[in-house]
Amino acid sequence: MDFKKYLKRINVEEPLQADIYSLRKLQTNHLLNIPFENLDIHFNREIKLDNDEIFNKIINHNRGGFCYELNSLFFNLLQHLGFEAKMISARVHKADDVYGPDCDHLSIIVKLNQVEYLTDVGFGDFASEPLKISINEIQNDPNGDYKIEKLENDWLRVSKLKSMLWKADYIFELQQRHFHEFSEMCQFHQSSPDSHFTKKRICSKLTPTGRTSIVGSKLRIKDQNGLQLIPIKTNKEFHDVLLKYFSIVLPPSKAKSVS
């Protein structure tokens, strides 16, 4: 992998130290420059757990991806830069304290000076900086307040404060996992009608003032002025929006109708 090209893609300059300051910069800049998106699923293009293919897609072709792509790529960058990092399994919160299955989400833990940090660039609207794994401590992130709680059977839960209530994002474990262990769920999320990724096109990126997203047939622009919802009526408009807001160019031939 051409890690210099990767760093250029996220607007980070070397040299970098394996410390919390560099980790914060890497995570934030990653989120500002590489979108969370599921477009290949809606263009009938298989997503494989292959490091070279993921690098080529996201770095060489200016794309984004979902957790198995984004966090695995970021994990490789962190290891290259000398960080002590490991992949972990997480289970995404659905509703009423129901969570997805094992390997529903791929996240990362980085250890610095015996302190562990939850580091995630593949969950969409999530913390913009690493979260220290400190039980019940409220952590003030630029994207909101978060806390990590301990549950039964060594599971940990990360939640965000929304409208004065703590809303769970996902539960996770500290056990190190290997990339191939996520293959089954990666296939499920891109093929099953029960996966939310097969239901709507998603492309979302952090901005300096909020977040810009395509969700289904709407463009959502959230900034200091509030939330704008702009309908996307045709496939041409969809591709125009992708280019304007995400610098993504996709061939229209395999596109399904906007949904």
C-alpha cells in the first residue's frame, strides 16, 4: 500500500508520532475526507475483504466505503505508523436493547501508554475523535457527548447523548479479531434484504460545520444554520450531487433507480 498517498488523501502530513495527538488528527481528517458509503451494493459490485482492492477503491479511485472497508484500511495505516492497534467485533444497536450479531460491525482499539481508545472511521455519524475506554466517564467530543459502560459478559456499550437521553450506538468487546472473521457479515450486509444497507443508498461525510449526506433520494446538509433536506429526483441529479459534495464519479450504467 502507498501510505504516503493515503495520508495525502486525508490531508495529513508526515512525520507523525504514535501518540494521541496524531491519532486524533488522523481520525478527524479521515472522517472529513473519506465518506461512509454503500454505493457498490446498489451498483451490484461485490465488496470483498481484500486489502489491495479496498485500497484501490478508496485511495486510488477517491471513494468511500462501509465499516469493513474503512476501518480495515485505517487499521493498516495505524499499524504502518507504529500504533498498537487491533480489530474488534461490535454489534450495532437496533431497538429496545436489541443488537446485531457478532461481527455486525468492525471497529478498532488503539493502545497508547497502557490506555485503550475506541477508534472508528466506519460508523457514519459517530465520534470525530478517539474515545478513551474509561467506564462511565462522559467524554466531550466535537460531535457530541459520549460514554462507555460495562455490561454483562465483558461487553462494553458506547452511547451518545441525544435530547437529554443516552442512545446506544453499539456494544463491543476487547478481544482481538482477524479480518477474515468478518466475511460472513460483510456478505450479509451487501446481499440480504434484511440488511439496512440494501434498502437505501447512503453517502455521508463529516464537514467542518456539520455533516453532508445522501440518504435514499434526499440530500441532507446539516450545519450551523440547521438542517436542509433537498430531494434528488433523477439519477443524473444523484450523480451530480455525488460529484459536487463528495468528489465521487460513478458510471451510471449499472445504477438502480434512486431510492
